[in-house]
Amino acid sequence: FTRSGPELVRELTRRGFDVFLDLKFHDIPNTVAQACRAAADLGVWMVNLHASGGRRMMEAARERLAARPEPPLLIAVTVLTSLDRGDLDDLGFKCDVEALVLSRARRALEAGCDGVVASGLELPAMRRAIDKRLLVVTPGIRPVENRPSDDQKRVVTVEQAFADGANYIVVGRPIRDAKDPRAAAEAIQQTIAQRFLPAS
């Protein structure tokens, strides 16, 4: 978005794509609410913010979007998949990752968010502990044979994410960095269709 700007988003929505604007807004409530409104003006399908910004920030964004006839889904990032317990210690959080993810997911639900972004590693606990209507977007998707040497720490496979209750997945580098990105994307779609979609 920083490189290409809103015009690319407008063009994708004009072509009929459902755009997830993954900018992870985090600021004072009014600023985030205004940013979410601007995202909605672009016609995006889903937009996210950081749950760490607090309940008032999330509520302000929800209220601003609710004024629209067809608001985008509002999703709250719980804990980035590049962080582990050691990183949380460095940031001053004296709890494990799962506890923080569940706490932030509850706050997001209370603030009126449609769902959260969460690692697949926390999905089973989230589905047991929190309203099952909460949408979960799961990043950090990696194939078994290609466990990351990059900055992602809490990763799962496509199969594990959907089996444990993800509604959507975010797949970046396994497609972008593949020798044949189209084939990589199609292989993931085929896995989803064969294992998790009802037969037509």
C-alpha cells in the first residue's frame, strides 16, 4: 500500500476482487476510526487494526464503520506470528502467548470486531474458550517440508489451520517466493477444496 497507494486498491475492487487491507492500524481512537473510514471508502472487504490499541480504539473504529450501509469486516490483530514468549518478555508482558491472544480476542469481541488475526497454534484454545462466531484469520502459513528460516515463529500448515477452525488464511512468502507462484497458489487452493469444502 505504501508503494502503490490507494489507486491499486480501487482498481482491484473495481475488478470485483474482495480486498483485505492488511495495514494493522494502531493509533489513538479517532485516528484509527478515520483510517478505517478511509479504507471503507476504497471499497475493501476486510480491514484490520491492532487489538493492543485498546478497547476504546476498537470501539471507535467499529462505530465509524457501522455508519456505512455495507461496512467492511473489522478484524483485530492479537499477537503477531513473528513473536514468541521471549519477545513478549522483552516487551514487558509476563504471560504466555496463548493467554495474551485469548485476552485480546475477548476484548476485540466485546468491542464489536467481527474477528481476529491469530496464529494457528492458538486456534484450538480460542475455539474452546471464545464465541465460535468470531471470525479467525490465520497468517504464518507454511508447508511441512518448508518450515521457515524467516521471521515467522508461530506457524502452521494449511491443513492444520483449517482443521483447527480458521475461517481464512493469509499466505505470503510460500506463494510469492515460489519458483512458480501460480502453481503454489493453485496447490493450496486444491488442498482446501479437497479437504475442507463440501462436494458440489
